[in-house]
Amino acid sequence: MSDMKALLPSLFVACCVSAAEWTHWRGPEFNGSSPETGLPTEFSPTNNVKWTVDLLGPSAATPIVCGNHIFISLMDQKTKMLQALAFDRKTGKELWQREISPGMPRDDKSNLASPSPVTDGKTVFFLYGNGELAVFDLAGAPVWSMNLEKKYGPFTYQWTYGASPTLIGGKLIIQVLRRDVPVHGRGRTDGPNESYLLALESTSGKELWRHVRPCDAKAESQEAYSTPIPCDAGGSPRLLVVGGDCITAHKLRDGEEVWRWGTWNPDKIGHWRLVPCAVTDGKVALAVAPKGGPVYAVKVDGKGALTDDALAWRSEDRLVSSDVSTPAYYQGKFYVLNSDKKTIARVDPATGKPDWIGELNSRPKFESSPTAADGKLYFQNHAGEVFVVGTGDEFKVLHRVAMGDSGDRDTRASIAVSGGNLFIRTASKLYCVGK
């Protein structure tokens, strides 16, 4: 059992039915895995489907599952309104829907509903790319709200802000890693555009701390779309933050930086924005360099400005990389989905050597992240084609099926797992799949 599993019961306040509920976009252990068993291997839009819901718009946000609720963020394609929705887990019936704000897209690659919600089983938190943060109880009644752009300054991003919040120890953790000057007319001209890590009291929205996180990156390379990930280092709770050409660890208590390693970008290239989150086995944390760069495994027990001596390994095979998809950790192995090369690798955490690298033979690229459970990996490509890959000692594609509609080209949502079911979000539908 990893140190991470020992950390979670004491810090993650959950009132959900099962510890395996999918309450965070990377699941119950913040690493893309679930202890669920009995999940289906074969399915289609008409086979092993318990129910289907038509959605009013696409989003990269992963469905969040807790108790009898499924929570979804979206942007209505017709009205351009950002919405928060709750569905009945057993039937797919809409329980409530709340309009948050107008949400005109800021680029043609994504929309403002990209961050995934998060819940503690009593309250659900929705964050959007225009800074709107809306909090509801399970019945859909407002609890508190704020706009991060109005309070802390505009998001200065080349594209659209998309980091998901993390909820742990009664703290809602949000990271904003942005460039330090205005871009596309967005940003302060009367003061600094600081990157920061923010902790809010989950019950009230009160600011507990705000830690400014500087970096030496240039231009777009200052920007990250990743999410802070909890980690236990020798019994001390930490937050792993990756972006701005470096990875840092922070104290959960006050956000103070404990250590920093970088860089994968010594030449200070200016367009290496960072998308994948960190993932850890409790001993090392993976930082995935963008644009086909290596995976770096940093020992989590360091202090201060780390040298390359703090690296346990770096990947040597160019196929062990990912420009967008966050790796998963499951049953003692890392699984790295290469977004652009369309391969997936099972990697030994101790050495970084791949046990196998599998060709997926997909024409569309992958920007969802792999979900691991029941001896299988589940993920989908841009067209909404779902792949089921075994986690055994030999690479094997167990199933692949088109769940998206004809013409889908930007499906990004990862697949949630809970209660023996898969929750698959395509561009226009939400499926509950189970035996």
C-alpha cells in the first residue's frame, strides 16, 4: 500500500457511500485509479447501457459521482450559458440544473466548462474558465460563490483556463499558473499578474491562504492547465503543482513551498504550456514534459531547490511521454497515454523502464486521461471512441467501440468509475455503462 493511501482517510472528508466514489477528476486516490471490480469489458451505445442522457453541450470536465448524484459542468451550445447539473445515479434523471453565467468561448479549442467539479458528499464545487466558482448543496441550493478573476485578477492565458479544483482536509485548493503579462487583451496592466496557489475554506469560501508561485519560464510556458495533487511525504501532507517549466511541492497547511525541481526546458522555449497533472506512487512524483518531452520522476521527500540528483529516473523511450493526458497509477505501475503518438505504456515506478508499449492504431489523438480499475484501462479519443486495455504483463486491447456521434472531434472527458458502472461523457451524451 502506498503512502498516498494512508494519507487519504485522514485528510479527505467524504460522506459518500463508498471510498471508491469518483469525487475528484482523478478519482478517489487522486491518481486515476479505483479499487472497483466487476466492471464491463464490452459495451456499445446499445449494449450494457443502463441509461443515456442527452447533454446540451460538450465539455472536457469529467463526471463526478457521489452517493446518488452525478455532477456535470457544461456550456449550452445554443445559449452559451455555463451550467451546473446533477443527475440521479440510478436512472439518469435530471435532479437539478443551475445557470451560472454567460460563457462565450475564448478560443476554438475548448470552452469555459473545462474544469471538473469536486465534492465532499455534502457540497459540490463548480469552477469555470471565466473565474466563476459556484458551490451548492446536494439539493442544488446555493452555499456560496465568488469570481476569481474579479478578486485576484484576469486569467492571462493563451487559450482558456481549465484547471480543476482539489478538495482535501476541508480546503478547496485552486491553482492559477498564468503568464505575467497580458495576452489577447486579458490581464492587468496596473499591477502584477501573479501565478498562485489558493486555499479556500470549503464551508464558507473564506481565504485561508494564497501562495504566490513564481517561475523562470517565458511567455506561454508560464501557463499550466494542470490540477494540484495531494501527496504524502514521510507523513507530511503536500500538494504537487506542475507547470511553469518546473514541479513544486507545497505544505497543505499554508501553501509554503517545500521543494522545487526544474527544468525540462533549459532553453526557455516560450510555447511549452503544461497540461498533465502530477501523479505519484508515494515515493516519486511524475512530471510530464510537453511537446513529446520525457517523463521525469522526482523523489517526493526532498527540500529546497533540487538538483538532478533528486530524479529517480527520466524516460528514455520517446513513446513514454504525453502532451495532454495525465498518467495513471494502478497496482504498482504507472500507465502513460501518449496523447499524440497514440500509444500507451506500462512503466516500472522504480526504474522508469516500460514493461510494454502498445500501439493503439487510432487516427484521432487522445486528450482524455486513462482511468484504471478492475484490471483494465478505460479512455477515449477525440472522436469519442472508447478503448479498453488490459493492465496485465502483456499489452492487449480488450475492446474498442465508438460511443461518440459521427463528426465528434474534440472529446476530452475522462471516464469515471463507481458502483460497478462506467460513466462515459461524449460530446453530446452521458452514458451509464454496466453489466
